[in-house]
Amino acid sequence: MSSPAPAQASSQPVRVLLVEDDDLMRRSFAVALERYGYEMRAAADGLTGLELFRDERFDLLILDVMLPGLDGIGLCRRIRETSLVPVLMMSARGDGLDVVAGLEAGADDYVVKPVDTYVLVARIRSLLRRATYAPAPAPAPGPERTAGEERQVLVFGDLAIDTAGMEVTVSGSPVALTPTELKLLLAFAAHPGVVLERHTLLRDVWEYGWDGDSRVVDLCVQRLRRKLGRDRIETVRGFGYKLRR
């Protein structure tokens, strides 16, 4: 597999916060990502990472699970209290409990160390694309038109999705979704009542070009259910999930 090309230079480079306690790994990741055009800030522990996050603007966070003081899971939870910034978790073991805990805390994706630079960059770019995702307008059941027919709101019961403003409401109240959660919901909304298999969602939402871990789908669906209502997305055992019309 060929390495991705470096990011194009721009007036505002993508700012990444890396929180990793291993000195050698922290330096090597920071240097490698800087070569791809990312502006890097790094911290060696969770509390320092939290302070940097609160003091500065970042486009993406990379958090190790095992951190001194405040670990990566706790740090992710604290960040999710105030921000929907994309979060990529790193686990040294790929332990199932670490993965589940990180995704439940609000992480968008995870990688297992050691990780090749091209894999890390590919995951970062996928997360950033989700953060700026704009779906093409498509007809769907129950649309409402506003603003001179230019804006489409997809309505499924008490759930409304403004595909232009990228806003979601339930019973008229706004719902804050991470970029990954929003893109997953839009994938369901594009095919209401149709069962979407996990590998299809991994390909279309997470942009995995290989067999990925379906736990990222399951945990993201769980988070959506907590925010939208448990009955909104139905599990079809042995196949996948579908959005109820």
C-alpha cells in the first residue's frame, strides 16, 4: 500500500493535539505528522493535554489510552462535555475493554500501536473529512422544504435532520452529534427502512478499505440511540441496522 501524499499547504494548517506518555513515540509521531503538513502540539499526560485543549484551538485529537494522572478514557469524556472535535484513540494492546471504553467515552475511531504512519494519516484524513462532510441532496420520505426550496429537512417521526445546516433535532430540541455520529445518521437517513450491514457502514462512514472492527459501528449506534431514542435505530440480528421510517 502506498503512503498518502503530504497535506497541501494552506493559510490555516490542521492543528492536532497528541497526548502520549512515551517520549520516543510522542516525538516520532509528532515529527512524522508534521511532515504531512499538520501543526502539532503534544502533551505527556492527560491533565496537561486537557489544559492545552482548553487553551488552544484544535481540529483533531489523538489520545493514548494509558496516560498518567488522567487517562485517555477520562480525558475523552472531559473533552466531550464541551466539544465535538474528532477524537482518535490509540491502544497499545488492542484490548477489547480499552476499545469499548474509548468508543463509549465518545471517541470516533481507534488504532492499535504500533501503527504505521500511513495508517495513522489515513485515519486522520477520514476523521477530518467527516468533520467537513456535506451530503448531496437526495429525495427521502417525508421531506419538508424551506428557504425557497433550497433547504431540505428529512423528518422521521419526531426526528428532523437539516441536511444543509447539518443540524438534528428531536421533538424540536437540538441534538449535538459528533461528526462520525452525524455521518452515520445521514447514512441511515439516506436509506430509511433498509438494513445496512456493518461492513457497508465501515466502508461508507469510517472509510475502511479493509475489514475493520465492527465494534466501532456498534458503539456509535449505541451513542446515537442514547441521543435520539432507543427505538429510532433497529437492530436486525445477523445483518445490521436500519432507521425506522
